Amino acid sequence: MDFSISPELAALEEKIRQFVSANILPCEQDPASYDDYGNIKLPLLHEIRQQVKDAGLWAPQIPKEQGGLGFGPVGMAVLYEAMNYSIFGPVCFNCAAPDDGNMYILNQVATPEQKARWLQPIIDGKARSSFAMNETAPGGGSDPSMIETTAELKDGKWVIHGRKWYITGAGEAEHFILMAKTSDDPRQGLTAFLFHRDDPGWRIERRIGIMGPEEHGGHCELIFDGLTLDEDRVLMGVGQGLKVTQIRLGLARLTHCMRWLGLAKRAVAIASDYAATREGFGIKLADRESIQMKLGQAAMDIETGRLMVMRAAWRIEQGSKARQDVSMAKIHVSELLNRVTSDAIQICGARGYSKDTVLEWIYRYARQALLVDGATEVHQMVINRFLMANGHDFWTWGVGDD
């Protein structure tokens, strides 16, 4: 298991780091860069996205023949971390959720016709997308089998009724992937559908206010009261919806971790710079043992997270689903992001709590990391299932060829 990267990937990582430093970080310092929800304003986003394309850095996770750079999970781990050194980074490179996960699943399971209509505009940055799965209780959340939104086949068309909520990006999305119940079969009772925001029979009930800064389009509650779709809107086949969610969310959880590591590194950098110059009681903060311990612990936690993410990415590239590896990475990285950012604010004091740095932005954003794409407790149960099923072999290294 070799964690070294190719010269090509290393050069691209450095190019992205330089682009972020020169073109995106300065935008964070200007209040005019922010929309009403704490994200980058759309006109500025479009401007920077064009600069990304001109620099040859657009969509590294997408195959070259579709307009991307053609990197798999290992390359993504390196590049996504570099992008999210800025709070605006991933969306500028077209690597932000939910578009990132939607592009992945569409590339994996969509028909050629569906890719041309529903995927390519997202890749090109001409359309945004959303994944509509979560529901109000007692509907489906972490357990997709509880989904209550129904799709009934009538006269050759699917008619959909139900309610979804906390649907990320719905307010700006044009292309949607929707999970609905098509039978009572416990394994093949869900189906994924594609729909456009202009299709009649659905509406956004409200944009739900949240604690942290929001992705473009927010987190919305959707009502379906007769959305009617042709059979060509079915993704992967009737009854294959659970597989769609498993395929999509597996890598999506890991890409979240890749990005969160970049934010954690940024928090450490801000705290380290402040500690190096701030003096009190005749000594710089950086020379205090208590500060050194906090920063040392943060560095170790981040490096541990990087290794966990890279191992999971490597195993996925070897053909494994790496479910237990992804769950462990999801828990560790989400927790370290919260812990590291909190400590960085503590080191910076009032400056860290203020909007003079992006630490408070990262801190508010970090809290959702413990919830999205499966809460910590759900992933702990996943890991336990693997432990109970495999016993001592849970800890196997795996044996390679001589």
C-alpha cells in the first residue's frame, strides 16, 4: 500500500493550491463576495469558474472525454483537500456537493441518452442539481427503506406524491434525482427518477433556515402533488433505487471527508499564524506549551484523517466498496473538523470568534459534518456490523501479490 502520488498529480495539486491562493482566498476578505446565505455570490462564482476552466483545472473527477481531468478517488483525495483550503473552493472547481455526488452516480448508471440530457449540463457548469431523498418523520432519512413518497404507474406514466425536506441545493437546481417508493419489496421497493425544475406537479414549500452557511439553493422542503414522468425518467431501472443510493452515497461520504480536511488545515494555518505573532505576559502564544499541544494534536488528527481517507480511496480504486473504511473516515474526519476548528478559535480568542477570519464560518459549517450522509452513530453501527460479521478478520491487512 503505497501512499506516494505521481509527479503529474503532485504538479496539479500545487497548481490548484496556487490558484486558490491567488484567485479565491482574496474573495473571502471582501464582504461583497458573500450572498445572503454566507456563500459566494453567483456572478462572482461564474467569473471564477471561467478562470478555473481557462487554467485547465475544471472538474478533475470527470473523465477527460466528458470535459474533466479524469482522476479517480485517490487523485480526488489530493485535489479536493487542496481546493477546500478556501471556503469557496470546491464549488469553483465544480467539485462541491450535491453536484459532485450527482455527477458520479449519473456517470455510473445513467443511459447514454440520460447522460446527454441530465449529466453533461452539470459537468459543463450550465445546470445545478439536487438529490431528493430525505423525508419528514416517519419517512426515510438515514434508512432509505422508510421512504414514503410514492410513484405509481398510470397509463404508462409515473405519478408521484409525497414530501421531502432538507434537500440540499433545491432552490438553485434545475436537474433533480428523486427517490420514491414503487412497491413494498424491502430490497427492490425504491426507484430513482429524474426530473426538471420546470416539470409541473411539485413545488418548493420553503427554504429551511440552518445554523451554518448554506450551499447555493439552501436546504428546502419539497411537495410532490402529482409530478408525472415518462418511463425514460427512471434511473437504473424500476426497483433499483436502493442501489442508486448506495452507489452514490458511498463515494459522496468520502469526498466530504476530502474537502473537510482542507478546511481543517486552513483552521490550523489561521491559528498558527496568529499564535506566531500574538504576545501576552511577555511571551508569544506559539511559545506556550498549551498552544503547542493544541496545534500538535490538530496536526496529528488531520494526518490520521488523511491516511484514513487515502486508504479508503485506494481500496475503492482496487474494486472494493470499502464501506467500513468510508464509515471510519466519515466519523474521524467530521469529528476532527469540529475539534480542530474549535481549538483554532480558542487560540485566536475574540478574533477567531469574529468575522475577521473565516474560522467562525468553518465552525458553523462543521457542525453539520456530524449529521450529513449518515450521522456518526449510524456509521458506528455500520462498523459494528462488519466487526460482528468478520470477527478477527475485521482487522486484516489484505495480502498482495509477490
